[in-house]
Amino acid sequence: MNHVINVQVENKPGVLARVASMFAGRGFNIHSLAVGPTADPAMSRMTVVVDGPEMEQVIKQLYKLVHTVKVTELTPGQGIEREIMMVRVNAEADKRAEILEAAAIFKAKTVDVGLATLTFELAGDPGALADFLELMRPYGIVDLAKSGRVAISRDIKTNGKKGRLRSA
């Protein structure tokens, strides 16, 4: 089972290496790792997606690392998750319109047009990006680059529940 863990750390040299080593030392494979600054420039947020049965012990170990400030595991539905992906697809002349039409459904932005390929940029829910890849696979995926997943917890709404914003 994949677990999404947010780790707030002091923005210091070597922190990323220590966190990654902690996971590796316990035999966990990191599927995704994204690190960036927070609203406080002295802090960074690491979003780690890791496969494993139970994260309680891992979270305790993360707190033992010197520069760790806060660790949160986001349970499914508790957070908002996004990735960015660029994918280059074979695009024969007679298939281009079909490929572009399919890409429009996913709101994929065409960022490069080559003689034999199209390159798209997408940002969104990891599941939607995976669906787009499956749709493009029959055309032939030439190249693929994905960012690490970023995640943030949902805000508590006035009724005491976490959820999505509702538009009027």
C-alpha cells in the first residue's frame, strides 16, 4: 500500500540525504520524493510516497532525525495530491488530430510539435495522469518525465469536516 508522508524539516544541508537514507536503511522503496520551501524560508516540506505495510515506526524514526519539525501521514481523501508530467508521444500525420483530441479531454497542453512526435504537459491528480498515459500508450510513448508528488492536507471547513471547496 502506498503511503503519502509530509515531513516538515529545517532547510539545512544534508537533511534530504538523511531522510532518504532512513527509508532505504529500513528497506522501503521511495516511489516519489518532492522537496521545496514552505511559507517560512527556514523550513522545507518533503512529500514522500513510499510502499509499505505500516508507517508508525517510520514516522517515529523520522522524528528522531535532528532537523525534523513535523511528520504527517495523509490518509486517502485527507490530502490534495498533484504531479506534473511531460510526455512525448509518437504522432503519425494521420493520427495527430485523434491524439490532440484525446489530449484535450485531459486538458493536456501541447508544448512541442516535432516531425513525428507531440509533447504534452499535464498537471493534476496522479490517477488522472496515469489514465492519460494509458490512453497514449497505444500511440507509443517516446519519453516521459514526472515530478515527484506534492501533497497538502485539506482545510477544515466550517461544519467541522474536511472536504472540497464548493462553488456557488
